[in-house]
Amino acid sequence: MSDAATARRLWPVFETYHGVVYFASEAPEAYRKLGLKGGWMGYFATRSAPMGAAPPGLVTAVFFHFHPSMVARALPDAWALATPGDTLATRLAVVDAALRRLLPEWVGKGAPQAGEMAEAAALAREAAEAPPVAGRPLYGALRSLPWPPEGGSADHLVLWHAATLLREHRGDGHVAALTAEGLDGCEANVTAAAAGQIPRETLQVNRKWSDEEWGEAEARLAERGWLERAGGQMRMTDDGRAGRQRIEGRTDALAAEPWRALGPARTARLLELMRPVAVAIGERGGVPVPNPVGVPAP
């Protein structure tokens, strides 16, 4: 199996483990107590906090798919309510509570499968620390953060931090691939919907592009030859499908370094350890499918 194919195979597993933070029932109250107003302020503040008190322009650039007005409604106001350090601590507490609720067999000293959790955490950490940070803004910012303490009751948090590093390393590469293909944020969403990766209604609700902006992006893509109208609806052309395949292929290739560093045997072992964990998260409602990220059920 190629390095890029390995990266594609691992993605749903560590993305699901990381994604618990976005759907955790513990999050709204925790962020409210911190002073953050609304779910989206909590999202933008906690995810961007590794970069410090980041201004909206920086977060719009790094997050890419979101309408700039979404970011501007959350930042910089969030930093007057909570420090980046406090938001990161609260996010980790949310993850801790959610994973303990969702994965009692794996989480905590004395859990029946705690040994597997510890082994997975060690392998994932090694993979996550392998790539260089150049050209990876969010991954690079996360690399500057301390790790949760290893051992016993915190192995699930070490694994979550590793999954977060791997996720944002891949995400930085995906933004680079989209930009290299000449797409803007709205066009990236339109092509993902047209390719059948994520339903349009899911993307529009969660990325806040208006019908007018969506239609204008469709028109630009049609002029480019990526979309065509058929039966009153826009559908992807062969050129459009080829473009999305280039994007996904580049994303996988750019995400391969952690798995090259870990090696085939230990990468396969990490997948063996993490797959049942990710499956349990999905089956227990930790990460719904479909979702705005586009991650399938592991």
C-alpha cells in the first residue's frame, strides 16, 4: 500500500477520535461557564487558541472553509472573555469527560482495555511528532503546546492530542491542496457537495455561505468547466471530478509523513488498536454521520 493510501486509510480513525470535541454534550455548558457566548464562539476560540489570541483574518485564512463573517462574530470578542490558555484547558476537560463517558472500556486506570489505549497513545504520539512544521500553521501551533501527562488515567488525552496534531497536519495540507487548485472557501464547499462528499444542507448550515454566494460560486465553477446544469440542478463534470481527485490525492500525499516515519508494521498496529475505539465512538453517538467534516464512519 502506498504512503498516500495509508494516510487515507488512517484518516477516518484519528479524525473520529479527535472529532468528539465538536459534538460532546459536555461542551456547551463548559464554554458557557468560561464566558464564551454560543457554540460557534466556543468552536473558533478553542480550535484557534493554539495560535494565541488570533485575529479573525488569521483564523479565516487558516480555517478556509468558513464564511469570514462567522469568524468575525466570534473573534476577537472571545479573547475579551477568556484567555487562549483557559479555552485550551476547558477544551481538554470537555474531551476528558466525553471520552470517559463514551469509552469506559478503554479510559482510566484499571479499565479492561487500558493497555491498548496506552499502546495506541505512544504510537500515535510518535507519528504526530514526526513531520516538520514548516508550512503547517495550525499543526505548528499545536506542536508548541505541552502534552498531557502520560500514563494511567491520561493516556486517552495523549491519544486525543496526537489525533488532533495528525488532524490539523492533514488539514493544513488540504488547505494547501485546495489553494493550489485555485478554489476559494465557498467553491471548496460547493465542489465537496457536488462530489457527494457532504450534503449541501450540512455544509451551508455549518459554514454560513448564503444561497446567493453559493450560486455565484457554482457559476464560477461552471465557467471553469467543473460544473454543469442538468435537470435543473448543478452536477459535477468529468473535469470537476478529476479536480477533486487531484485535491484528495494531494491531501493524502501531504499527510503521509507521519506514517512513513512510523513504518508499515507499527502503523498497521496503530490502526488495529484505534479502529474499535473509533467504531465505538460512532456507534455511541460521539460523532454523527454525515457531518460537516466529511469524515465517514470508521
